[in-house]
Amino acid sequence: MRDQGTVIKNIDWVVVLLYLAMVLYGLVSIYASMYDPVDDLPIYSQALPSGRQLIWIGTSLVLIVFIGAIDSKFYEVFAYVIYIIVLLMLIAVLFVGKEKAGSKSWFGVGEFGIQPSEFAKFATSLALARYLSNPLVRLEKLKEILTAAAILGVPALLILAQNDTGSTLVFSIFIIPMFREGLSSAYPNLVIATVSLFILTLFVPQIALLAGIGILGLLVFFLMRKTIQNISILVVSLSIVSGVITGVDYFINNVLQPHQQSRIKVLIDPNIDPLGAGWNVTQSKIAIGSGGMIGKGFLQGTQTKFDFVPEQSTDFIFCTVGEEFGWIGSFLLVAMFITLFMRLIFLAERQKIKFARVYGYCVASILFFHFLINLGMTMGLFPVIGIPLPFFSYGGSSLWAFTILLFIFLKLDAHRTQILSRE
Amino acid sequence: MLFLMFEQRSKIIGFVFLLAGVVFLAKLFYLQVIDQTYKDAATSNSLHKVLEYPYRGLIYDRKGRLLVNNIPVYDIMVTPRDVKKNMDTLNFCRLLGIEKEEVREKLLTARMYSRVKPSPFIRQISHTDLARIADRLIEYPGFSIEPRTVRGYDHNNLAHMLGYMAEISPEKLKKLGKGFYRPGDYIGISGLESQYEKYLRGKRGVKFVMVDVHGVQKGSFKGGILDTAAIRGENLYTSIDLELQKLGEQVMVNKKGAIICIEPKTGQVLAFVVGPSYDPNLLRGREFSKNYTMLFKDSMKPLFNRGLQAPYPPGSIFKTFQALVAQQEGVIDSNTIIPCTREVVNCHPHPNPCNLRTSIQWSCNPYYLNVYRRIINQNKSKNTYLDTRIGYEKWKLYAEAFGFGSRLGIDVPNEVKGILKSPKYYNKIYGENHWKYSTIYSLSIGQGELGLTPLQMVNLACILANKGYYYTPHLVRGIGEKRLIIRKYLEKHVVPVDEKYFETILTGMRWAVQMGTVWSSARMKSVIICGKTGTAQNPHGKDHSIFIGFAPKENPTIAVACVVENSGFGGFVAAPIASLMIEQYLKDTIERKNLLEHMISRDFIHKAIPVPKEPEKVKPVTPVADSKPAKKEDEGPGNSN
């Protein structure tokens, strides 16, 4: 290990300490979420998720040592190989996987399960970074954009085939590193516009929206220069927009599965079914809201102590944080994440090779997407999409996957000075 | 220019990330600090986890008669945190029928245990009392009702083997509690209740109930889909014959000792009678501690299980074992004749000299003094002391194979090992190379440094009945509906004595009953009983009367051992009692009513006879160390660990 010493010296300790703090904060919260005063089991009890999470944390630390030991060039050289292996795993799981909570996405090994979709995130990041590391690729030509989209699209579609919508949506966030590397801002704008329009459709009656669009169209028509080209652009965009508006209803009622439909409907009005689909959102908001400024205190929560919501210690872990540690605890959590994101962007920008920079943005973006959707979901801002909160949620696959994702980047960063810029 | 734009883009991304964080914090501040609705919702909408206690497994006898059942009772639990300070104590006391001082004390105890966890306040309220209390208890927050069951018995037999239940001790709770037990839970303390606890107890269920701010239940949560039902405990199907057991307990009135009957082909216990005994109904319910103290202080030690825990000198029943070992060792055969020379040990009048068969029939003491010498001193060494040691070690291996000196492993806890000394013991007492046959010859006729529990005695009877093997004695022959059996009770234990050596001994035992040491009234007309009497000297008074036997001679279905302390000659007390047990089991009725009444009427406890009347048969050469059965009484079943 010629460079082992340099790894320890050059590794970014800010991120490492943040990682450790978040994992421990998560462990404590997992314990609190499943703590039963009647049984009074200790945090390390293997009968509790926290006890098993402790094992996952331990194995993650071993993983970190492995990642540190592997040559930093390995990840760039073998990026596509890793990507292909993960793709094969994603295909295999469709045939031999175990079904769990409606998603056929697990390789079962006894009581533990491995979820290949968790590992698809870092594999896709490596592949995308590798593709974009070619200095000639600037995401300006349509062919380049389509190639990048294919790298993201294949795993995304395979995961969708597992019926794991939440993990599929994660792949949309790769638009951020692509945007950073030169993708025209028209694309993210288009995405934002479509999503805004979609959300607008949910809250504003269709007729009013169509009328508004019509008036807007007329206004533009009178103000613009009436060339053939402009008129046709206007007509096309108007028909696309009204298509989206009328299509939303169809999309919700016919394309989405019943549980997804109700999750979206509940978002609009949580009271339509407070004990059914609205239950998670309502209970989650009650748990967080009842925490107050300083929280009810460690293990003193009353709302999250019962294992009635299956995702108590996984996707809804933030409820426990909010209930037991209050706004102060929530602030700490949010601050830790934002600090991590800012630090990652800073580290990404200081990379000398494009591969490492793209990968760094991928890491920051994936973590950000989970943070955004997971917290938004528990607060009732987004529909219930089952994705874990990085480093906090209980679960071996996700903790391992996020650890690998993050520490590959730290490994690349630790060696940035040894590599001559190839740009 | 392009470079600059890239720099900008990284700032855009950073800004978006930061914005999300700020929006979240703002929304959280609104949710958690400003908006009060969620705090109210939390208190008005909480879920309670209600535990459902499983129905404890029942215990049946071999003919499907209930030995142990369940009776529902109710505990009033208290959660100190929720008790109102300004509670209407006067009415509360009137409702429960207790004193004000008692309430204060009990609350204090509960608070010492935990402020937030419920602990028992009043135990085992009957169903009728509950109806009166339940409705009004809602007015007192912090108190709740928990249904439980206590054990019930339709008879008053088999107390020692069934065992009893009691509240789990704090130490035990700490040791094994956290997964399953909670304070106030009942756990099997002795007997089958303790041995089969994990099968009997079943599995607790959980019910999620919505509760409003007043603690009133608003129904089950989500229609109960997350509730788990309590799983009832497994029933135990024992091999006990309740009628036989009843007869045995009837006969053992006013006697100390034990009668154990076993089906020799399987090792299943048919009856396990201990005298004196107690009514199992005494050790259940609210009266437990009062009655337990009473039984514990009783000078007759009714809690002491003599069948498992009292090692007795076996006396002459041990000759059957000596005869088998001597034949296997080749030092005698069935024709060996030895004269009844009463130089060292005494004997009683009988035809002289004896061969092997008649030595059993008449229980000749000098015969076995000689036989045991032949076993011990086989001239393996020129040195007498060393030769004795070699012989003794060999002999001890046989004794161990017959189950002496170790726990047999019956499925009831607290069995003792009995007494079988190692050469080290003699070395320690007499010094190495300072003891020889004349030191240990008492063992030849089952006296001296030897102690067999009645269970080990009946096991010897089983080995004789089976001509060379036994199954570990056990009561439970089926757990649950699948009738599972613990594997070790299906293992055949073969003793290292060839089958051919049994024949002469069994014939001798058959003649001992027909025309030998056994009192004539113990004979049965239609059934051939094989048996051997024992009359054991002991330092507590009159000899112990001992008998082992089995019947019928061909294909035996019952083996029996009977010990009656301080009642005299084996053939006069133990043998007739054993024959009554055999008659009841084989004939399902007792025709010899006079004998039955006579045996019931004998009292060997209250007419204290401290001085032995009969002449001593053994010269007291060796100290009769550790052969005092009463010495072990101190560790009665009260200290059950």
C-alpha cells in the first residue's frame, strides 16, 4: 500500500466527520423509532433494527477501508465494467429476486436482502462520469445527449420494471451533473416547467387553467410579430401545454397504479382518507409537528413508537428525529446535509480531472435528491415516494450503497494532486 | 467565457441545494413551532399497544383426564405516572376493598419499579368482582385491568410432579425476561410447569388500540390488520395414570417415602407418589404465599420430593445388581453355592446353603458378602489394596451404567445424583493403599456409602424387567397436538450385562414373592410378580422398608419401586403396597380390599419408634457417611434452581 498513508493524510476529513456524525445520529434515531419501553431492549440488541444497523455500520467501515485500498485509477478504468455488472444484476433480480412490499428488487440471503437498485446509482454515476470525461463530449450535439440519456435510461427502465418507482425517479437528478457539464439550460427549464404545470393542474381546475392558457396565447398572439414561423411555434406550444393539462387527469387515473394515485390525491387533500392512504402523511406530520422546538426527548416520543407503519425506521425515520429532537434536531439534520452538499460541490470543483468532477456532482446530486424527496414526503410536501434518507434510514443495502458512492469520490479526491490534469 | 459560465453553473446548483434546505427549515419551523394543531392531534390520537396473554397449555394423564387446567382471573395494574395526585382515595378504597395505607404502600412499590411501566397493583380478582370494579375503574386514570389465568386442579394429586407457578422474580426477569416476560407474569417454578415452561407458555399477542386523551379506547387500529393473536401454549400429554396415582397417594397416608411405577418398555412414568404430599390447589391463586409458608414450615417437609431428592441405602434390592455383575465378570455362575456363614454379616433363617436363585429368593447376606468379594478381589494385583481399588473401579463402571450415582434425567427438575463414591473418597478417608475389601463390604448388601433415590430403584426394576436396558424415565410422552417427544427419552440405554445372566435372577425374584422374603398377602393369584425386598438400616430409627418388582414375569408392563421410611422389614410393608399398585394397574380395580385398608391404616409417622428393635445385621465397621436421606431435606423444592 504505497499510498495508504497519503489517503489518510489527504482524505477530506470534513466529509468523513459529517458522514460519521450522520450515521450515528441515524442509529440513535432508528433505536428511538423502534424502542419499546415494555421490552426495554438495549440499542445493540439484535432483536431491534438498531442492533442490525450497527452491523451494517460496522461492515460499511470495512467497505471504506477496501475502497481506500483500491487504486484510484481503478474506478475510471473499470467504470463501464462495473456498470455492465450492475445492469446484469438488475436483469437477474427480475427473474430470481424476492418480492418485498410489492417491489421485486431483492436478492434474499436469509434474513438479509441485497437490493441491486441501490448499487445502480453509483455504477451509473461512474459510467456517466466516464463518458463525460472525454474532453470532446460537451453535451452540445444531440447524439451526445442521447448517449448520456441512454446510460441513465437503461438502469432506470430496469428498476421501473421491478416496480420500484421511487428508485427510478432518482435517475432524473443526473440532469444536474449534465447541466454542470454543458447541457443547455433549456432542458432543466423544460423539466421545471413541466413539473410546475403538472402541480398547477392538480390544484387549479382544468377549465380555469385552459382558459388562462388561452388568454395568455391570445395576448402573445397580439403582441408578437405575426410571421408564419412564430404563429406555428405558438400553436404547437399551446397545443402541447393544453395536452399536458388535459393529459394529467388521464395520467393519474389510467397510467399510475392505484396506490400511486392515492398518494398524489392525498397530497392535495390529506383528509380524503385519513386512516387509509393519508395515514402515513397525517401520522408523519403529527409526529414531526408534536416535537415542538426542542422535542419530547430521547425515547420519549409517543407517535413513532409503534411498528404500525412498516417504514418506521426506514423511509419515515425523519419523523422520529422531528418528534424526539424537535426543530433544533431537524435543523441539525438539515444543516448537516446542506454542509455536506456544499462541501461536495467545493471538492468537485477542485478536481483536476473531468471524471472525478462529474462523479463528484453525481454524488452530491443523488444525495440531494434523496434528501429532497424523503424530507418533502414526511412533511407532506411531496407524494409518498419510498426512498431512504441517506445515512439515516435503516437498511444495509442503502447504507452500503451510499457509503460506496461517497467514499469512491473521497478516494478520487485524495489523489487529485498525484494525477496530472488530462484536460 | 465558457469557463466563466461553468463557474456560474456550479453556483446555480449550490444555490438550488441551499434553497431546498431553507425551504424545509421554514416549513419545519411552521409545523413544529408555530402550528399548534399537531400537538393537540398527538395527544388526542395515540395508539396503545395492548398485550394479549396466551392460554397456558393443559396437562393430561395417559387416559385423557385433565390433570391441570386454567381459571381466568384479573390483575389491576397501575402506571404511576398517570395516577392523578388528587385522586378520590376514599371511594377508590371502597371500590377495591382495601385500606388507604395499603394504596400508598403499593403505589410506592410500583413507583420504585417504574414510573412509566405498568406493574401489578391488586392480583387475581375473580370474574364476579371484576364486573363490579371494571366500569368504575375508568374514573381513576393510571389503573387498568389485565386478564390472566391461574392453574386449577380437579383433583388433589401429583403435586410434586406437576409443580406450581409463581410470579417471576426480579432476578429471573432480568436473566430471561426482556423478550418474553414482564413484571407480574407467572412462570413455572417447579415440576412439569418449570421443565416445560417454554412449551406451556405459548406466545403473547399484540393489539393496537386507538386511545383518546381520556384513555378511552376508540377501537382497533386499521381494522386490526397489524394485530397478532396470542398463540396458546402446547398441551402436555403425560403417561401418568390418575387412578393409579390416587391409589398410591391414598396408601401413602401417614407414611414417609415414595412409590414410583414405570412402564419398563418405554420408561414412561405411570405413577409418582411422594409421602407426605400436599394438595396442589394450595399453591395457586391469591393464597399462594400464605400456603407456601405453611408448607415450607411443616416439620414433615411436604414440599420435599422424596422420589427424586432422597437417596436411601437400597439394602437387599441391591443384591440383584451384585448378582448380575458377578455373572458378567465370570466370578460366579447360576450354580455357585455359598454357605450362609454368619461370621461377618448376620442373616435370617432360611434353607442353607443357597445357590444363586435361592440367594435372591431368601436374600442371603453372607452369600453376597462372598459374591462382592469375588467381584472386587480378582487377583489382578498382588497388592490387596491395589487389587481392591482395581476391582472397585471396574464395579463402579457397572454401577454407573445402571444409573447409580448420577441424575437419570427425568423431565422434572431438581433430581439428585444419589450416592456412589469414587476411589478418591476412600483414599481421602483412609489414605491411599489403606482400604481393602473389609473396608467396603457393607456395599455388598446395599448398605454403607451408597444412596439410591426411589427413581434409581425403579429404574433398576426396569432394567431387570427388560433384561438389560432402560429408557430414561419421563412423564411427558407428547407435547402439543403433534405429540412431540424430547429426543433423549427415545434413546435406549443398554447395560453391559448379557441377557442370559438375567434369567436366574428373575426366577429368584419370582420365588421371593411366591415363597420367600415377601409377605404372603402381597401375592396375586392370577399374575406372577417378580420382586426383591430390601430392609435398609439407617440412623433415623426403624429400618426402611423397600421393594422393587415388576409384573407380569413375561412381557412386563409395570415396574415399581416402593420405599416406606422407618416401617421395618421390606417384605411386610413395601412389597404389599407395590403389589396393590400392580393390581390396580393390571386389573383396574382392587380385589384385596382388606389388604388395601390394612395398608392405608398403617401409620409410620405419628407413632414415633426411635430405637431399632431388630438385631443389627451389619457390624458397623465403616462410618455410614452421607447415607442419611433426611440430610438432603434442607434443600427442599422451595429453593428451586
